[in-house]
Amino acid sequence: MDLVWLLCIFVLFSGELSLGRSTPDADAVTIGAIFTFSTLNGKVAQIAMKAAENDVNADPTFLGGRKLSIIMYDSNFSGFLGIIGALQFMEMDTVAIIGPQTSGTAHILSHLANELHVPMLSFTALDPMLSPLQYPYFIQTAPSDLFQMMAVADMISYYGWREVVTIYSDDDHNRNGVTVLGDQLAERRLKITYKAALPPDPTATENDVVAELNKIQLMESRVIVLHAYSKTGLLVFDVAKRLGMMESGYVWFATTWLSNILDSDSSLSSKLPGSIQGVLALRLHTPDSKRKADFLARWNSLSNGTIGLNPYGLYAYDTVWMIARAVKMFLDQGNNISFSNDTKLNNIGGGGLNLEALSIFDGGEQLLSNVLQTKMSGLTGPVKFNPDRSLVHPSYDVINILKNGYRQIGYWSNYSGLSIVPPEELYAKPPNRSSSNQHLNSVIWPGGDSTRPRGWVFPKNGKKLRIGVPWRVSYRDFVEQVNGTDIVQGYCIDVFLAAIKLLPYPAPYEFLLFGNGHENPSYNELVNMVAADVFDAAVGDIAIVTNRTKIVDFTQPYVESGLVVVAPVKKLNSSPWAFLSPFSPLMWAVTAVFFLIVGVVVWILEHRINDEFRGSPTKQIMTILWFGFSTMFFAHRENTVSALGRMVLIIWLFVVLIITSSYTASLTSILTVQQLSSPIRGIDSLIVSDSPIGFQVGSFAQNYMIEELNIPKSRLVPLGSPEAYALALKTGRVAAVVDEQPYIDLFLSNHCKFSIRGEEFTKSGWGFAFPRDSPLAVDMSTALLALSENGELQKINDRWLSRKTCGSQISGEESDQLRLQSFWGLFLICGVACVAALLVYVFVMLHKFKRHSPQASEPSSHGGSRSARLQTFLTFVDKKEDKSRSKSKRKRSNEIMNGGREPNLPGTDQIC
């Protein structure tokens, strides 16, 4: 609707229609108001605006001696009459307009307001699509329906429902509100499954409502959101009551229209709750204050007891004060209220067009700015606009309709979401929209239930669940067709049947085979058909992989699965050198070196004080070798007497104990377990080779190897059955086969010349596929968990899949061989102990040598060479340390008791 169209209407009707009011005084500041005064909101708004007008004019100095004059215009449910009223207001030099009441009219009149610079403020036209960018002179002085729809979406998410049905009046306001609700639900991964549009209020008939509700009764979702005006909304509830749709199992949400009726219409508020028990509704939240309490006390006298006050009455009162304050600021800024001709209208010619009556408000832009700068404490609480022109802190009361009225169960605010604490008490705290911080009190649902309804049922349209089942030609233990009939059986089918019996409601179904019966079908295509609504679910050996979870929902896995490699193997004959197999060559070498190192270290530490480590050079070399290697069997005869020597020996014996135990265990395994050989050791060796690889037709293994492992497609060979596996592996057509673990287990139960090589290199499972956000997927997952816990799942597995396998060992020549990496820590500890002991020993010897240096170094005291001094030190170290006679006797007696060996007599030491 453009400005020219509006002007044509004005020209045609300006001489015939009038407001029924005289032109206001020149000293008055004129404000227009466009409402349907026979509606609840219209009646309440008229009284509240008149009260605000009187309160403003009670102080003659507030507007500098001027009076505020509000001219009321009744649009009488007609958008056309609303347009005429606005045009006539413009003829009367109006500085602002309150209204219109409906969003459809607001969309049209906003073009007029933009052109003539007349601010338009509405507290009922709350369509979220009324953008301030497109309509800068239109201001919503109550929270936009965007926030109301956010509150509804948060409640639906809070109670765990995923699908809803909406019923709405098909006008701009309600239609756009439902559109925004759909967007908010989508952000929470929820959705509207059906939108029931009724003729605009008040033209909807009972037949219109019956037709839509009959459709909804046949649908799955039982969560219904009703967004309409009062007449249509009450008609919907009346018909729903007669159709049994206000009973247990249903969930009803009503927007603010219902709370307005309960607050304002005493005749309906006393009898209505009994017929709509359990409905959840929203009401604009206005915090308690003294000003609000005083106004509530005045209301009966203002309304003469004809109507109750609802929140829109409070917003109407505050809207008048917003304009009054903005006008006061406008006048205080030294501005005058003046109007001028619109030059654009000069280009519109023709007969007797009285276009000069429409003029631009010169101060409209400044007045608009003053309104947006409003900061006041009103009846609705603190009033302030955000930069996007929305009111700060929009909030709602959440109410539950009971038989004898209603009770408040919580609040919703854009600041903290759902809570049982008034929003104004939360503003001082950091915002918290986390799911754990969302709370509402208990609810009485339709039918008087206190338990949260499931929110959905199977549709009452006679249709069964269409269950897609893969028509397999191999591995038929999982899924198979029975003798050419439509009957299917198998492990996966039995799991599904056992799970569906545990559901707390009947779930009719029928199995539909997917495939041609000549080769295994593509499981990706099967899953895509679930996403495309060809099937309601897919049951079978369906792997849960990433690309599939993006389009469907899976149940909890009922089988663990993953990809493995199977390859031909040959039995290794026993070797006469099998005893060398437990250790790798490097491990043997390092172990032998450490035997020598420990022998040498102990000899160094014991040589000066222990006669068993003395003697001729040949004898001492033999002692080192014998002592070091005899510790392998803990058979060493030489005693260690030094503290450092004992410390090194204890650590080394601990290392020897670990090594010999590991060797014994590994050798036992090698000699007793059948050893199998294959050039394929796992997926890594398969990737680096150029050998062809087999995979099962229809499996996700092909895509995984191409996309994730970067194996060329030319290397992949499709195979259709276990027999094809065996033949391809035997003939060398493929070097190995990659498939899922459950298939390979069945394959190996009948083919003993093959073996799994390496480890399972993916982790996944099998599940049943359902459309996204299907509530049945959640209930089936719960049933599968119950089957697992009560042991029934294992019984089904034993019945179908429990077979003796003969070739599933994971083997390889290197799997039982012990390597240095497993023991380097022990060798490190032992090596550190040896080095530390030697360093301490050298330090002690240097200290003793320095103390005896006067005698030991006397021959070289004058000009002796370094080599001579070093030789003297080595001689000192090699010399046996003298001990007292008592110590010698005690040592000789100990040695005789420990072996009867004859020690060297004092004084007969030989220097080696």
C-alpha cells in the first residue's frame, strides 16, 4: 500500500466521513487513537488512555500551559475504517497517533507516518515483521510478539517435545507470529508439523474450526499452540472440548489473548477455566509497584466495574505518558508545533483534490527521537528502549488454567529464560540461559493429569509404520526373507520385535523389503529413503556413521561394530631356535651388555675390600663374567660387602626378575599358541601396499576407505557373499577383505584358513534409523537399553550368532616378541644406579688417596710426571684395604660359614 493509494481514499471519503469530533483548540496538543472499542483490549485501552490524559492535564504547567487532547476513533474491526481515521487525523494536525490495534492496519498506516513524519505508537500491533528499518516512525510500546514466541519455544523445549501443531487466525499479526514461532523452534531443533489457518477474527465459523480440529486429531503431535484473538480462540476451545481434545494426552498453549480474557471479562473468567483445564498461557509481566497498586485501586471507579484491568491497559496508560513526556521535552527544547505542505503532493494533479489538508509535521523527527529516549518508571515498570527499538527486559508470566481459575507457575524473560523467581530479581545477576537453570513449577495438564504428557501418538489415520528392511542375499543370519514371502526374520528383526513390545503404547507396523533380491542393497540409499519420508523407519544391520546421522536419528546401538581386515594365513612350523623368539635382537644385545656392565661395576666396588674379587688377572676376569651372567639364575656365589655394591646388585636382580618372568611368559605363548603368518599385518600395511582390497557390496566400507583412508577406488573390489570372500582370497584376486566385525565373525566361523589381521580400526555400532526428531527413536533407545539390562539382547545374540570360530585369532610374527621399548625404563634405572655408585666410589677413593698422598706420592714429589701419579693412584685403589685383626677374624669366620673357602692371608695380597 503506497502513499498515492492512501491519498485516493482520502480524496474519495474526506467529504463524507468524519470523526464526529470538532477540531481541537489551538492550544491543545492533539493525539489520535485508533482502536476497535468493542474488543476487550479496545475497552480497556480507552479507559486507560482517558485516565492518562486527565493525569497529564491535572498539572497545567506540564506542557507549558497547553493541554493534551486524545481523539478516539473506532475502526470497528475494519482495516479500511482504520485507514480513513488515520487520514483524517493527519488533516487535524495531529502530532502522534496511538494505534492502530491490528498489525495489518499498522503495515499500511506506517507508510503514511513515514511520509508525514507523524510518530505512531502501538501497544497491541506487535507483529515481529514491523521492522523499524522499514517503518522508522512506527514504535511498539509493548514487547513484540517475537519475545512471546521465544517464550513458547522455550517452554516446548523445556518439556522435551519436538513437534507442535499451530492454530491461528489468518491475518498479518497472527500469521507472522506463527512464522516467527517456527523460526524459534527450528533454532532449538524443534518444528511445526502442521499450521491450521482459520479465517480472520471475528469471521471464523464453527464449521471452519471443526474441519481443522478433525484434521489435527488424525495427526501424530498432541502439542497445540493457539495464537488468535479472543472470539476465535474461545470458539476453538469450545469445539475442542466437544471433540474430546481437552482430555488426557493433549497439550495446549495459548498466547496472551487468553490471559487478557481471564483478567478483563469477569463473566467468562468464572466459567471458562473449567472447560479448558490444563492449558498453559502467557501474560505480559508487569512488576509490582506503588504506582501500579494505586492505579489498580482507581480502576473500578474509572471503569465503573464494567471490565477488569489487563496488562494492555497498563501499557496504554504508559504510552500516553511517553508521548506527553516527549512533547514536553520537545517544547522545552524551544521547538514549536508546526506543519508544512508536502512538496511530493504537488505533482499529483486532478479536479478538486484537497491535498493541502495533508501536511508534514515539521518537528516529527525530533519528537520521534524524544520518544525513543524515554526513561521513566511507569505502571509497567522501568520504560526504556534498546537501540533496536525493543523495550528493555521483555518478560511474561506463565499461568496454568485450573478448574476454579488459574495459578502462576513461573516467569519467562529474555534475560534468563524460564524461572520461578520474578525477572526483576534476576537482573542484578549475570544472565544464565543454560538448560540446568530453566525451571517452572508443577503443572496440571488437560484431563487433570500431573504427569507430563508424551506429546504425540500414532496417527489415527489407519496407517501403519512403514519399516524399510534391507533385502540381503548374504549374511542372512541378520536379515532374511522367508521362502519368497514378505515375511522377514533374523537377528536384527528379533531385536526390533523385542524392543517394540516394551513400548508403553501400541505401534502398528509393516515390514517393506528394500532391494532387488540379487545383491545386497545400498544402505546409504535406504537411510536416504527414511529421510525422504518414503519409510517411517529402517531396521537391519545399519551402521551408525557420520554422514547418515546428519539426515536421520539413530537409536542406541544394539551391536558394537567396526571395520577389520581379514587375510589368508599359513601356520608357522616350530623352529629349533624358537627359544630366541621372545626377545628381539636388540633386546638380546642390550641384556647381554648389561650383564657385563653390572659384573664390572660390582668388581670395581668390591675389589679393594672383598677377597673374592681379588687374585690373578685371569681369575678376576672369570669372576666378572661368572658373577654377571650367574645373576640371571640368581646363582652367584660371591658375596658383596660394600653398601654401594649391594645397592647395585639389588636393583639389577629386580631387573633380572622382570626380564626372566617376561621371557618365560612369552616363550610359553609362542610354543603353545598356534602361530599364523601373513604379509598383511593390519590396515596400515594394507594402505601402503598396492594390493587389491575386497569389500562387501552395500557396506559403508567402500566410502570410508576412499574418503577417509585415501585408497584409490581402482584398488577396491566389490564382493557379494562369504563364498566370494573365500574364493577371492584363495585365488589372490584380493590381498585382504575389509568389512564390519559381525560379518567377519560369521565368515571366520566357516573359513579357518583366514584370520583377522591387526586391530579394529573404526568404532561404531548398528542401530535403527528414524526421521530426524522422531520421538519414537528415543522410546526405542530406552527399550533397547532395557533389553540389554534384562539379558534378552544377549539371548537373541546367542540364538542367531553364537557359533564357534576357528580362525579369528589376531596374530603376527611380531605380536609376541618382547622389544627393548618395553624395558628401557628398567635398564635406565639400573644404568643410573651403576654410574651413581661408581661416582661415589671414585669420590671416596680420591678423598682417601689425598689423605695418604704424602707417603704415596713421595717418590715423585720432585718433578714427577702425571702418568706416574696416576699409576700411584691406581696402585692405591688396587691395593687391598688393611683392616684390624678382629675384623679380619670375623670376616674369615663369616666366609668359612658361607662356603668354606680359604681366604687370602694378610700380607699376601698381589697387585694386579
